[in-house]
Amino acid sequence: MNKAFLSIESRFLNRIQNASKEDLEDIDRALDILQTKLFY
């Protein structure tokens, strides 16, 4: 399972490495929403 999460993390970091500040803020807000609505 740890290997799967490391793979997901690596892919996520690769995708956001060139994201703008605004995009990163949008992603942060989206993750907050998921955390409060789905993963409570």
C-alpha cells in the first residue's frame, strides 16, 4: 500500500510542479473541500 501512495504522490508532484500560484490556491481549496465533505 505504501508503494501505491508513493506512486500517487510522485505523479501529483510532477503534475503541479509548474502550476501557477492561483492554480495551487485552487488545488488547496479543492483539497480542503474534499477533506471536509468526503474524508471527515
